Amino acid sequence: MELFGPAGLQQDDLRRSKGSVHLQCTITVGDLPDGAILLVQADIGEPDSGRTMYEGLRQAQRDLGPISEMADLGSGAYSYVDELTGTNVVTYDANLYLTVTASPLRLGTTLPADLPSRLTGIAVSAMRGLRA
């Protein structure tokens, strides 16, 4: 992600359980003090499981703080900022539930205000790749 600088360490994880798959990719981008950790998590399950997960967790997040609805990303999408996890973009489409998170490498570092729109590109690319 050009905003933070070159990609560094990457760690991938894949877990399967009865009827579902959980994929996770974590990568560092940039250097201290302005770098970030990007986390892409995808849960693929039974038909329509993405919507069920999305709606339940969206309501829970709304109860914790403000969310911003996002258009043109999956069947539904929103973003929010969490002091512990960073900036999050959440979307779903049919049986896919996807979260893209950017957290600063250094606690207390302010991430760019336009970060949710930038993370959208990562979400679109991940969804495209998972559909292939």
C-alpha cells in the first residue's frame, strides 16, 4: 500500500472446519513511525452465512461506536475506527464475510482520515480473488 511504504513481513493462515473456511493474511507495510499492519480476514461458510455474520457483528459494533456505511462494496459494507484494532472495513457477499484492518505500527500514531476508502481497494481485490 503506497500510503505507508514497501511491504515487509507477511504471515498467512488457513483453517478449515466443518462447513467453513477461515483465511487470514497479516502484512507489515512501511517503517516506524508511520508504518502499519494490514490484516485481511475472510470467513467462508454455508449459503448466506456472510449476511448473518455481518448483520450480527454490525449491530454489535454500532452499539460500541459510530460506523460509516460504504456503498458499492459487496452486498453491504461499513467502516469504523477502534482504538485497539485501528481502522476497519467490513463487508459481506453471500457466504463470504470479509474484514480489512489497518493498525499503526506505533501505538498512538494517527492513521490517515481517508484510510477506509483506501482499504476498500484491498477488500475488492480480496473478494475478487476469493471468488476465482
